[in-house]
Amino acid sequence: MKFVNYKIKILALTVLHAGIFLISAQEKIILWPRGQMPNSKGLSLKTEEKDGRIVQIQEPELFAFLPPKEERKPMAVIVIPGGGYYKLTYDLGGYQIAKWFNTLGISAFVLNYRLPVSPDVKQREIAPLQDIQAAIKYIRKNAGQYGISPEQIGVIGTSAGGHLAASVSNIKTDYTALNGDWASISTIPDFAILVSPVIDLGEFAHAGSRNSLLGDHASQEKISEYSMQNRVTEKTPPTLLLHAQDDKTVPVMNSILYYQAMSKHKVKGALFIFPEGGHKIGITNRSELTDNWKILCSDWLKTLFPEK
């Protein structure tokens, strides 16, 4: 077995259900074994970037950001970048958020998922969902390796990444096709954080996200099926919603509709709407008021999993 010449220092090689990934100073995890990725035509793609955004990905991957063991809490979160389902804001909406969680002692894993517009996918709307489901299974199965709890695994998604986080919170069908002891591992996260999320694909839709996920001529039935306020049940995990009232890209009604559904089904959670901030809530914010989302998020997580 040969070591690959990466720029980062390689510490070990580990096998993931027949696939190989590298454990390094920043661990890169390949989700699917070579040639066994579901919902794939088997095309050989290359990862492509444009203006600091990934517009095509070779294969789904997780990047692990771990706080020091002495400061590490049992909690972990998978960061799902946005980008309208046609690109990935993997740095600002991924790596930077993961690094912030590390300052709280929380392990973070950034998921670069397949885009539904990829020429390789057979069924566009389930490709991103398959990848986040596989990521949750992987982290739960290997929780001991990371010093975290398999019962404190959450997701955070921004914009279209928020739609994917809501989707994996509510769609119970396991699309991973993973067998053996993988099959019994739940794909539903223990909590979700949705930042300026795409929720509704109808009246209040971000048209770019809807068209990328479902195609330009989606039926009303399909639009309703993938509008996540319609999928909330009493089993939806606790969810924190953060949105700006003046968001012109993804209307604030997306978060309001989801929270109304949560209230109807008595799902534990919270909704915070800022008067301004646009579609820019993140690590770098336009105002001190909007920047408070990080304090609200940290405090909310403490109510879910009180420190002993």
C-alpha cells in the first residue's frame, strides 16, 4: 500500500468499508468506495472551482476539524455549505464555520457533497441526501475514534445547505444502500442548525435552488414533497433557525414556515429573526447585531446537551 504525496502531513491510512481515506493534520474522508457510489453513472469527473466556489466535484468528501483532545466535547456537527445546489461555498460556508465550532470545543466535519446538476448523477434530487446520510452514518460508526458521542451528532446548513440539513432531518428513507452493520445506523441527526435556509420550493422559493434540485419543470407534487415545512413531524430533531428579515435571496418566510410546522408538531427549537443582515449571516457579518447568532447558537446547544 503506497502513501499519497499530499502537501499535508499524512499520519495513517484507514479503511472505510472497502474505501481508503487519509488521516492527517486535517483529515480527509472519502465517503464511498471506488466504483460503489450509489446513484452514479460511473463518469470520471474532476473537481472544478470558479471564483472560490466548487462547481463540480470529483467525489463526495468530508474534512474533519477537531479541537484539542483536552478541550473536546462529546458533540459534533456536520457543516453543509450552501450555493444554490449548483456550487459549494466550501470555505466561507464550510471551513470557516467548522473552525468557529472548534473554538467551542465542538468537532466539525465539512461535507462537500454531490451537486444535483452533476452530469454523473442518475436521480438528481437524492444525490446530496445520499451523501449527508452516509456522512452521518460514518461519524456515528466511528465516534469513538474521534472522542465524540454517537448520540450528539448534528448538522448545520446555510442557504441551500440549510435545505439539505432540513431534508436529512425529516426524510427517513435511507438512500445510502450501505449494507451489513452500516444498515442499522440512523441517518437522522440529533439536532439541526439552519442559517438563512431554503425550505419552501413553492411560493417563497429561491428559484435557483429549486431548479437545480428538481429541474426546470418540476411538478407541483414534487415541489410539495421537497418543501421541507411539509415533512416536519414530531420526530424532527431539535432545530435552531436563524434568518434576516431583509434577506432578498431567500425570503425569511422560509424559516417562519418551518418553525410554524415545528410548533404544530411540538418539535423543540428556536427561531431568531434579525432586522437586517441580508443573505450574509455567517462568520463575517454586516453588523454586531447579526453577529450575535454565534452567541445564540452556542447558548442553544448548551440547553440541548448541558455540560456536566
